[in-house]
Amino acid sequence: MDKLEGKIALITGGNSGIGLATAKQFVNEGAHVFITGRRDPELVVAVKEIGRNVTGVQGDVSNLGDLDRLFAQIKREKGKLDIVFANAGMAKYAALGKITEELYDLTFDINVKGLLFTVQKALPLLPDGASIILNASIVASKGCRRIVFIAPQRLLCAPSHGHGRRT
């Protein structure tokens, strides 16, 4: 029996990178996976690439209406979620002194607001024993000269060691 046989998973930002690789692995281990992405063409390609046991839902995690639509679809089609992999994120770089309000809003809306509300809105669908995985950037713990703006918001989302239990 596969490790994730019969499990239902959500992977935000599942249309590329770590999210896509994780979606493929979860499907190979027996899960049905919902993946999200902001850009429909990339989402369609990812669904075809995964091939089976996958549902693509176009949406932006920073848009609460899109999240409501996503969770309504998951509830309607599967009734529950066993795994939430909050992975969607973006990085646009700006040096201190060059950061604009628009860049700040865009970055925090996707990387902080999106993560928080993805998890919060998933809670009603999570049975006891469900898993929540928060994917954060290494930038939170490793300094990079040109990435001074990204590090603080990624640190806000990075889980503390020993505090990963769901209560």
C-alpha cells in the first residue's frame, strides 16, 4: 500500500518548482492532489504533466475570494483535506532604499497573507491527524546581499522548531 493511499492533499503554487515536484510525489504515493497557480496556462501544463489524481484550480492565494472558491470546490468534490502544503510564494528583489509600497504589498499579500489565510480557511476541512506543511525560503536563515527585503517576511512564515503540532 502506498504511503498516501486515499489521502487528499492541497498544494498551493503546485504548478511549478517545489510545488510541482511535491504534487508528483504525492500522486505517486497514492494521494489525490489539488494544485493551485495564478497563471492558467502553466496550471494546465502541470496537470497534464502529473497526469492522474490531480485537480488544478486557478487562483491567487492573496485573493480571499479565490481561496473561498478553492475550498468550496475541495469540500464539494472530496469533503476533506488530509494534507495542506502551503507553498505558493514569490520573490521580487529590491535593495533597502529602493523598496516601493507596491512591492511591499505584493510580497506580503502572497507570502504572508496568502499563507495565513490558506491555512485558516483549510481548518474546517482537516480531520484529526491531518498535516499542515509551511514551505518557507532559505532566505529567512541565510543572508543574501541583494535580498534584504525578502528575508524578514519569509522569517515571519518560517515555522519554529518544535511547534509544528496541530491543536
